[in-house]
Amino acid sequence: MKPTNVLFILSDEHQHDLMGCAGHPFIHTPNLDALAAGGTRFSNAYTPSPICVPARASLATGRYVHDIRCWDNAIAYDGSTPGWAQYLTHDGMVTDSIGKLHYKSEAAPVGFRHQQHAVHILDGIGQVWGSVRNPLPRTMGRSPLYDKIGPGLSNYNRFDMRVADTAVDWLSDPRDDTKPWVLFAGLVAPHFPLIVPQEYLDLYDPASIELPPLQPSSGYVRHPWVERQAIHMDHDAAIGTDERRRLAMACYFALVTFLDAQVGKILAALKDNGLDESTTIIYSSDHGDNLGKRGMWNKCLMYRESTGVPMIVAGAGIPRGKVCETPVSLIDIQNTILERTGCIAPANASPGESLAKLANAPAQPERLVFSEYHAVGSETAAYMLANADYKYHHYVGLRPELFDLRRDPQELHDLAGLPEYAPVLASFEKRLRELLDPEGVDRLAKADQDRLIQAFGGREAALQTGTPAATPVPVA
């Protein structure tokens, strides 16, 4: 088919099923719902790593974290591995970004012609303290991430509105239409701080919100890998009370609706400028958020609330109103952009496939997607393999987990210890070991991180180096 433009909107930390179109009973996401109605929503979409910087490095290159060795929030994409923005620019296409990228720096040769309101890891070093995990400090002390919860207008909120307004202006400017263009818009909602304008918070009454399941306070026993991470930085203890937990959830829901409003502004500008028929639209997020389930907040876990992402693709030739159960990943976005724009990349540049092609093909429930984690709070590596039926977690040095996604989509019941599931467990471990050496990659990540720590003056110095919380955004 004829090449199209691509508008790629990426949010930050949007849990995969928190959209009306995904069946959520009360979330307000009219613009994302309309986008899904006009395109294909992938119901089994995942991040290659449930933490910002590695996920975005994989997204930039279409390659797995262990291939590019961007292990954590201090080792960011620097352009040394070719990615879709470089391929597009080399092919003469206008390729611009507005908003959060979370790469090494604005000076890194990542391929964009222009970067407006660029957000990268702070000072080019990010969270060096999070690389200290060999051995992992017992605790980093009280978490500061959820000190601010409630109504207001944060710098993050202001930033997202500015990104959306700038994208509207970009789409309104006349440009050469002899070749397709690609615009990346990086929003930061619903990432903490959980501060949101009152008009959005008014849509969600904290008192009516049910607390999430699997609470340790009610007898749930966390997997040892997860428990170790909770000890390292206990966000739930910092939030404190059930009243604040409900308020935190309400603010997160409100931030999703605030995000939806910014997406709506961008999509309206696309239509108002007559570009909607010639543009492929991709919406996704870099990872999800635990949102209190299992007593865990933030991301960094293998469970679906953390590794799952929303994924919607719309445009010419893409089925409208379709829900596709084929498992997909952010890894697939590179091939999607290249295929839709007609850009030729080197063979085997990515293991991904075009989402447009997958949307038009019969469902492939057996297709496997992969995620991995080697960052803050993890004593050893964690890996995930999932198809539409099962989800397998492999923790180096610890017992695995297995979930039946058809019968138990909330992952409430671990089946790994049941004899009747031993063949399924063995099959997934075999597939994982065909993809990589789990123990060898764990050692490789730690060796790279140990070298980084030494470059910053050793363990104690590294523990005091880097931004302690969310990456700051430019203030207008």
C-alpha cells in the first residue's frame, strides 16, 4: 500500500487495561476509546522491560535490553545501536520528537531532526544509585516518590499540556508532502507525582475505590524476588494509610483521563489539518504501574500490571474496531513505523514484526513476547515470556511463576508448583534458554553496572549519585 505518515504518541506508566475500550468499568478515556474504535487494539501488549530507560532504549532500536545492554535508569540509549529514527532520517524523511524521550542526552545522535521540549536522563547520568545491586543494599530508606498526592498542577501536568500544544502547532505547519513524516509525542502522565488538576480528580471519588487484591496485610505472601524489592524500597509503607492509597489510585485514574485529554488535542489537530487519512497513529506506553496490587507501587515487576502496556494502531488498511489477541511488544513498533513509511532497514535489524501486518493477519495466540529486568531493587535478573494463554516468570536463583491468562487474567494464582503444569513450565524455560542464557546475562548486566559504579568513585559514592525520584522536565 501507499506509504503513510506516522504519529506516534507514547505515554509513561499507563497500565494496560485502564481504558474504557479495554473494558474498564469506570475510567474516562473518550479519545483513546475513539482511536481504538477507528483502529486495532492489541489486548496482549507488553514492554521489553518494566522501567523507563531500558524500555525506551528497546523501543528506539527494536532490540531487546540484553542485546543493547541498556540495563537500568543510568545506562540510556546513546544512538550507538541504529534505530528507526536514524533509518528514517537517513532515508530523507522528516522525523521530529516533542516531549520525553529519556535517552542519554539531546546531543546523542539518535536520529531526530529536531527535539522540542526534550527530556533525557538528568545530567546524562540518570539514577546511578540504582545500578548498585551486586550486592543489593538491604534498603534505600523511606521512598519519597509518593510524598505528594492530590489535586494541583505539577510541572509534569504543565509539561504535558505544552507537549500537546506544540504537537498541535507542528501538525498545523505546512510541509513538503513528497515523503512521509514521523512525529513522536512523548507525554509523561500518568507517571508520578500523583498530582492532577481538580477537574479530573473530581471524576473519581476516592471513597468509592476498592483497594487492590493480594495485600500482604491480609495474608498474601509475595514471591521472594518481589519481597526483596519491597524491602529495598517500600513505597506502600511510605503511602501509609488506606485513605491515602485510595487517594493515590484516584489521582492515577485522573491522570489517565488528563492524559486522554492531551491525546485528544493532538488527534483533533491531525483531523483539522486534513492529515488523518494519510497518517498511521500509534498509541502506547513505556510500561505499566503496579498501582498497589500485591502491596507494590511504581513498576519494576514481571506481573502484567507492570509489564503490560496499552497498544492501539489506526490508519489506512488497518482493521477498524478490532481487538487482536496476538501478543505484541514495544519491540514491534520499529518495524511498524518502517513498514508504514516505506523505509528500508537492514535485514534482521529487529526481531519485531509490523503491528499493521499482525492486525490484518489471523490471530496468533501462540506468539511469544519477552520482557526482562536488571535494574533498581533486583538482586538477580527477572525474565518474562508470555503468549495469549500463559505467562512465565523466571527469576535467577529463585523459583519461577506461571499464570493461566485465560482463566486467571489478574494473575492471582501461581501454577508453577502444580505437577500437572510441569510440561508447560519446562516448555517455557526451554524457550527462554533458546533466547538467551539467563544466568550469563545476569552476570553481564552486573559486570557492566559494576564498571559504571567504579567510574563514579565506587559503591558508596554511587549510592549518593543521581536523581532520587522522577526525572525533571523543562519548565517554561
